[in-house]
Amino acid sequence: MIDRKWAGAMLPPFLLLAAASPLLADSYDAETRELEHVQVTATRRAVNEFDISVAVSQVDAISVRAESPDVLAEMLRGLPGTYFQQTTPGQGLPIIRGLKGSQVLHLVDGMRLNNAFFRDAPNQYLGLVDAFATERVEVVRGAAGSLYGADAMGGVVNVLTPEPSFDGDEWLQEGDLYGAFNSADDSWVGRASTQGGQAGFGFTGGVTWQEHGDRQTGTGQVVSPSGYRAEAADLKFMLQAGGRGDLMLAAQVLEQPKTPRVDELVPGFGQDQPTSEQYWFLPNRRSFLHARYRLESDNNVFEKLELHLARQIITDDRLSQEFDTTQITTESNESVLDGITLQFNSNLSGGPSLTWGFEYYTDEISSARRRLDTSTGASAPVRSRFPNESTMDSMAAYLSGEWDRGDRLTLGAGLRYSAFDIRLPATADIDAVKLSPSDLTGDVNLLYALTPELHLVANAGRGFRPPNIFDLATLGPRPGNRFNIANPGLEPESVWSYDLGVKARTQDWQFELFGFYLDYSNKITSVPTGEITPEGRSVVRSENRNQVTLYGFETGARWVASDDLELYGVLNYTRAEERDATGATDKGDRIPPLNGKLGGLYDLSNDWELNGYWLFSAAQDRLSNRDQDDPRIDPNGTAGWGTLNLLLSWQASDTLQLGLKLENLGDKAYREHGSGIDAPGRNIGVWVNAVW
């Protein structure tokens, strides 16, 4: 029986296909079992996740193919400690322990996705990473202050892309064709990829195409407009450099040419008409270039060295028009983020295992906005969303160590110093600004083996987030019928994060239970000024206003009941209270309700596998004042819901695999809390994967 991911994703009998292909056997078969337990994000080195104190969740490429998600973040739905929020199709992000957006650090192959205009709220940027070019996603739950620093307050999401690896002198090459259809939005997905290589050299690459129509919900309503298109490509080379080194060169690009902002174009709760007559992301694009050099050594300084160089360019262009106006606004926003990181792994004789290194990132924002009056044909520049040529640079040094204190006790600790240089050019409404925040963050960790199969774990850490360009200087419309103005006097946020848990693993069982507590200080929040724009939007600005307490639990279990049957379950609960400078208290903002997943996987035969699961969420009526004013959230609270889903896979031949998806079988009408669009209704999906 295949050793599956306990969190419950469907793993088709892919090893049958691997046995028929020497290349697949080399690239996949040896790793498929191990990837269920080995992680690299929580410790910045490959270790078994059971043997570390940190809470970690994973999703793999096989699960992505079986579920064919709109966006990558959907795959984190139903995992311990995570919740999925979607403002509009083509976009979406995870909420981890109640935190979201720039309160969580997002990485691609270890390099920052978070940039200087990454919002501390739901945003679209993780949607610009191709789900179908992903090997696995690792989620670290809880502040990761020493290894990752800024933004890693709720956790870290690291998207890892495939890497070719080949042995022997014979050249091997293969291709992969994948296609999927989903009825709920009449969507088509296609991907063609190939990989090849021999000892010392390898490559992998592919192209992905997605065409999504308007979404049909459980009420039978078609949400229009909600369709979008996405196109992506990726290429990666691996080259052996000397006897103990290797060089990786990679490129990725994904573009959504025209994506509607559904919550602006479809009336929300308490609205008779939409907020905007037009609102399009036109286009959104992410380009990524990445080079990595790795060297293994036996000198006295380090055992392994990793040097990364990367450039990420995110284009966030928009077209919008308010109601009852002849003015159409177009805007161009771009972030160019360059990064260099240098990391060492060292094992001191008779002492700790050390991970230490240095990072430097520089981010420059280009922003422009024009307004066209359709009645006169006149066009003129207006104040841009962000001050043009704003910059945000950062440097950091970190050291983290782990000590084995006997056979049962492992202790870990780390520190990180981060310094920032943030510059805003003068505009018509703010003077030039220079900010230089810095901070010392860190964490301590404990793992105690009560038995070889049962570990008691505890973690405490401090994370922080400096205000970025979005927080300091955004000017323009925001969701919830708001209009944001600048506040260049913001200070950094910080969080103290604590958790206590148990991890258990036997031949037939896997189980984890974590309780967590976060003390979040100086939270940057949107505060009404009392003014109203001519279009009727409430004028707001960001302020360091609130102190937040978040606490809860997350648990997951997997039981191998027999050679043919596995059962699994996940349950998450988060609660939050906010307190402002006056001492007034409120509920936490956009906090997920009790939610989880229950299911089972059954091998019908050597070639057929069935995965059935119930995805559920309780009602959420603990709403903050901001939640109650948000058109995306029912002011009476978000109703609870549950959906029954079935995934079936068939290994038709050594090189052909087919799948069937039956989602939301009861055609339940529901909305995931905080989302800007109702969830899909009953969906019938099919997919095919062929290897040559």
C-alpha cells in the first residue's frame, strides 16, 4: 500500500506508472514515499517532519492533478491550521492561525513572493504561481522569526517546483500531457511538460493554459462576470558543478490577461448595486528568474552552502470606473524585487547543528494612473496608487541551532537581525519619507520523545512585520466601499507566538494536536476618517491601532485501517479578540470559523482508487465591526455548511491515468467566510494524464 499524505489528499496509484518508465522511476518512485514526511522549510534543511517540533503541513503535485484547483491556495483548504479565502476567481490565499496576506510569508523555492505592495489582507499574488508546475507546498504554522524574519508572523508558505535528477550516462527524456474539465465554471485546463537528462545535467519545463467561465453556485445562479484566463510557462536546468556542487537556473511566468474583481462588480450584502461599474485586473503577471548554487564540503566551517540570486517582477495593472461617472481610470503598478541569500549548514563536533546565513532584498515600485473622461475624450495623469519610484530594501543575518540532549530531548533556538530602508518620494499629498525600522526576532523549540512513537513539542517565537509601501502610501479604492489615503508615520507590527502539541506515529497511525496562542501588537488596521468621497466611499487610512489575541487548536489524524482503506480527519478552531488604544474591545477581524475535513481512501483494485470526503465549516457569527460593514460578509454572520465530495482515479495503462471528480454532491449553496464570491455548486470534473 502506498504511504499517503495523512492530511487526506488523493494519491492515485502513480507508482504503477513509475514502474513502467525508467525515468519516472528515477525521478518519482524513490521520493514519493519520503515526500510525505520530509520537509525543508521549517528548518531550512531536509529533515523528517515527525522529528521536529514545528507544526508543518504539505500538499504534493499528485493531489494538485487530482483536484485541478482554480488557484494553488485552494489545495491548502482542509489542512491543519489553514483556511481558504477567495475574493474573486483566479485569486485566493490561505489564512493560517487567523493571519493572512503580508502577515504570512509566502516563498517560491525559498525566495520571497511577498513584495513591497503585498497587502495585509486577501490579495491575488499567490494566484500568480502556477499550481500545475508545483512539486509540493509546505506550510509552517506559527511565527518563524529566526529563519525567515519579516512577515513570518502567522507562518510560512513555501511553494517548491520540480527539479530534475538523473543518474547514468544514458540520456533519458519523457513528456507529460495533462488535461481537465470542470462543469461548475465550464473550465478547461491543459499542461504539457517534459524533462530529460543524464548524469551531471537535467532539465524540466512546461506550459499551462487555463480557461474559466462564469461560476455557477449552489443556488443555480451564474455569477457574471467571474470568468478569467491564465497562461503560464516554466523552465529549469540543473548542472553538476565540480564533484560536490550543482547549479540551478530557472524561469517562471504566469499571466492573467483580464480578471474581474467580482466583489466590486456583483452586489454584496447590504448593497442594491455593485460598488463599481467596471473593475478589472488588466493584466496581472508574475515573472521570476532564479539561480542557485549548492556546494557540499567537509571543511571545519560548513557542510553545505547555498547561494540564491533571484528577480521577481509582479505587474498589477487595473481598469476601473465608478457608477454615475464618465471617468475611466487605468493604472500601471509594478514591483521589481531582487534578492540574494547565502546560507550555511554546519555540524559542530559534539555540539549543535547550525543553520546560519545572510539575506539582502531590494524592491522598487513603479506606479502610474491616468483618467479618461469618456464624455469629452480628455485624458490626464492623476496621483498613482503608490508613490512612483518608492523603494523598500532589507538586509538580515540569522543563526539557528539544534542540540540533541540525550536520546529523548532536542532543543532548538535562533536569532535574526533585520534592518530596512524604506523611501517614499514626495507627492501632492505627502512629503518625502525615509524610514529605517529594524528588529531582533527569534524562537526557541523543544521536542521530547515520550516514546519513539510519541513526541511532546513546544515552540515560542517572536515575529514582526515592518510597514510596507502598501501600508504607508496607498491612495485609491479598497474593498468594502472604502477609499484609502496615505499615512507615512506607521510603525512595525510584532507578534509573540506560542504553541504546545503532540505528534504520534506508528505503522498504522499518524496524529497531531497543537494548541496555539498569539499576542499580536501594534496591528496595522484600516480606520475610517469620517470623510466620504463624492462617489460615496468611506475614506480610511492605516493606523497602528489594535492589540490582538488569537488562540485555538488544530488537529489531524490518519489511520491505516487495512491494506485497502485509510481514514483521515482534520479539525481547526481559531478565536480572536482585538483591543484598540482606548481600551475598547472587538471581535477579531475575518477569523475563520470551526472547520475541518473527514474522509477515507479506498483501493478498489490495483488500478482503481476512491477518495471520499466531507468538507465542513461551522457558522461564524463572531464578527468585528469591520466584518459587519464588509459587503463580502453577511452582517448576521456566515452560515455553516458541509459538502460531500468524491474523487476517483483509474490507472488505465502504464502510461495513461484518468480521474473523475464529483464535488459538492448536494449542490450546497454556501460562501466560505470572508470570501467575495459564493462557492461553486455541484461540479462534475474529469481529468487525464498521459506520459510518453
